[in-house]
Amino acid sequence: MTRRTNTSLTTSLSILETTGRVLEIGTRTTRILTGNNRMVVVPNSQIGVSQVINYSYPDPTYRLETDLGIAYGSDMPQVRKVIQDAIQAVEGVLQDKPIEVYFLEYGDSSRIVRVRWWIRSYDQHRSMQDKVNSALEVALASAGIEMPNPTFDQNLIVDHQLIQELRGEGQD
């Protein structure tokens, strides 16, 4: 039985709801180490008939995105500038790739803005999402740009007769 282990196989990918780093490809199975440090053994027969997402090939760079709710009345050119400046200042964000800011839609309590940026590799996606989200929150607050929470109006209809009956009033 030939087992192929090669340092060039340290590829990040997703197969059958398993995401991790390929450590070994054998004749019958592929071994994947998950982010939780668990070894998953996937039969090659399942890999051949499943969608495989390779996060390392042909290019290891990876684009992240997040959606933000921006208060109605905010100056959108200022919002875009604050967002772009905040993301550019985060260490690990690729400077040679574009930072995109799109006004997507009108939400119930805010305007929805999608922000996209690039990082060196998929392996960094969680830590970089955290760093960028934290930087965005600080930068927007510092610029006086509100990210409102959803608000809802509730109307309460009071049945006075039922209240009196529950209190025992109006009974003989």
C-alpha cells in the first residue's frame, strides 16, 4: 500500500462538511486534521463523488466579508472612508488587494453595507474576521457613525372587561 505524504499537501480544504488541512493521501483514504486538532479519515471513494473546496489552490489568498448595519442619515462617503481606513490599518489585511464597501439594501433599522477584504490564507480567516470586526466597531464609533440595533414597535391592546373579570370585579 502506497501512502503519499508530502509537505506540499498541506492544503486547506472542505470535504463532506469537514474543513481542515490535508496531512496524508493514501490509496483508500485521505487524512484531514481539523481546526479542533481532530483527525478525520475520509474514504477516497467519497471524495471522488463530492464537492471539494480547496482553499490553497490555485492561490492561497482568501477574501472575507462582513455585513454591517449603518444608521439612516449617515454620510455614506464618510462611512466608506472610515471603513476602508480601519481595514487597511489591520495587520494581516493584504494591501495589494481591494477593500470593497457596498451599500446593499435598506434594512428595517439600518442601511446594510457589505465589506470585503483579502487575507494571506484561509487558515487565518477566524482571527482576521475578529481583528477586522473589532477595528470596524472602534473606528465607526470614534467617527460618530452609529450601528443601530433593530428596533420594533409593539402595540398592546388592553381588554378592560377581561382585566376586571380577572380581578374579580364586576361579579355579583
